[in-house]
Amino acid sequence: MSDRDLLDGTEPGPAGVRDLLARATELAAGAEPRTFRGASVGALFLNPSLRTRTSLESACAMLGVHPIVLQPGLGTWDLEFRDGVVMDGAYAEHAKEAIPVLSSFVDVLAVRSFAGLADRAADREDRVLASVRALSRVPVLNLESARWHPLQGLADQATWTRRFGDPRGKRIVLTWAPHPKALPQAVPNQVLLSAAMLGMDVVVAHPEGFDLEPDVMDRASTLASEAGGGVRVTHDPATRFDGAQVVYAKSWSGSSFYGRREEEASLREASSGWQVTGVPAGAGFMHCLPVRRNVVVSDAVLDGPSSWVQEQAAFRLWTVLAVLEAQLGGARWPSA
Ligand code: CP
């Protein structure tokens, strides 16, 4: 464990987040990054990625840092993270050996490990991330876990800050959207927390049954009220965008659907009307990407003038650069 871990994006505290956003903005405007010659970043990708992997590797190049990207099971040993299991199956090495060894070779250890959506307790505990955090000898960087996606959250916060100056009080509608598959809650959780931290007026819109975890909703409400904002829920697709200045679409699986996937699939199919086909005048459309066109959102919205998705994605580079500068530079987060 380190006082420079970035796990859910709240670790730097409000002042630290402001510092990171300011630094990301300077870097985007052409400021020279610091360099860390001889340093290396290890990145364990247990799931696929386009933006997170390429922005991490590009940031490493700009910092003079060597990125070591590992995909367990593809060229490195498949890793077991569960405690007390008989390892007579596919997993050749346990995290208890691998993570201390790996973290003795690198200066930051990053990991991507999505929710399995089979075991609610395991997903709520964010077991892989928690295990890496407990076993690592160097700062840990979450590249999207079962519950959180802090680098996405920082890029989103940078987008809101660029668009609004101070995002406090601006209305963001985080809307559930149709999708052919059940998806994890990490991104909607993160959007919720990131917007709440900045004091935005957050509306969470979803069909009945697709609730986010109650502890995440409670935490976001607390953060929002501390920052001068609020969080409320609507189940009405017709009025969900009323007053919205940002529409953020994402599909997710409801917390109550563990063990009831067939029921969820039929509810998802019946909710195709939640596709985003327009946003209020002046509002921006956001999505973390990748996005399924004409399922989640129409071509017209995604290709139109209200789409902020390219700007949002571009901030992924500048925000991970700012985070790695801070983690490699040895400064404690202001909140630590
Ligand atoms: N938004 C995001 O994290 O994209 P990737 O899954 O492609 O990294």
C-alpha cells in the first residue's frame, strides 16, 4: 500500500484533484512533462483496452519511462487472485508471489481487472485491485477495476472543467443506455463520484431494476452535498434530459441481477427506447468509449456538434500523464 495509490479517484482529495486537472490542462497546452530516466511502469491488463493502454504507453514515452505491459495468460503466467484455492487448474502462479516480485522491478504498478458479474460480493470487494494494492511495494494505478475507473473520471472532470470553468451546479444526466450484453458498473460509478466531487447536479436515469450499488449512491450523495451539488434518480426516459447541460450515456447491469441474467436480458431488450437520439440544445454528449452506434446512441448525436467524446478521450493522455508525474515524483497526495 502506498500514499500515492490511485484506486477510485478520491485519494488525492479535492485539492489534489484540482492540482491534477490543472497540470493535465497545462500539459494539454504544451507544457513539458517531467522526465524519470530509468523508471518503469508495469501494467497488468486482465481485460482488453484501446484508450487506457495507448494513453498509458504514450504517457510513459513522454516521461522517459519504460512501460512493461503484461497480459496474464498471454505470454506471462495466468494469475490466481483467490485465497486458499487448490491451484490444479489453469492458473500457474498466485498473486501472492507475482505481485511482490513484479512490483520490485517497477516504480508504479497498474492493473485493469473488470467485474466478473457472477459473484456480487467479489465485485463489490474489488478483489483483484484490493489484492494488488495489498501486495504491491510501489504505488498502484487502477486502469479500471470491478468498481472504479479513476483515469476515465479525471478525463471527464477535465472535460467539464474546460467546458464550464467551475462545473459546480451544472446538471449532468448519467443515463443508462441499451446494450446487447450485461456490463459492469465501474464507469457509471466513476462518473457519479467524479461529478459529485465537483459539486455537479447529478441525475441518474435508468429503467426500474438497473440500480447502482446503494453504498456508491450514498457516497456520491455525501460527496455532492459537501461540494454544493446533489444526486437524484429518475426512471422516466421521456423527461430524463430536462435541464441537462451534459448527457453522459453508459450501459450497466443492475445490482439485483446477479444470478438472474436471463431476466435482465429480457428487461434490457424491452428498454431499447433508452437509446440516446438527441440531447437538449446547448448540452454536450459524453461516453467513455468504446460505444455501440445506433444501440447506445444514434449516429446523428455521436457525429453531431453536441458530441464531446473526442475531446473527452483526448484528455485520457493528459490526465494519465499528470497522474504518473505525481506518482513517480514521490509527492504524497494532498489528502494523504
Ligand atoms: N474508456 C476506456 O477505458 O477505453 P478502453 O477500454 O479502450 O481503455
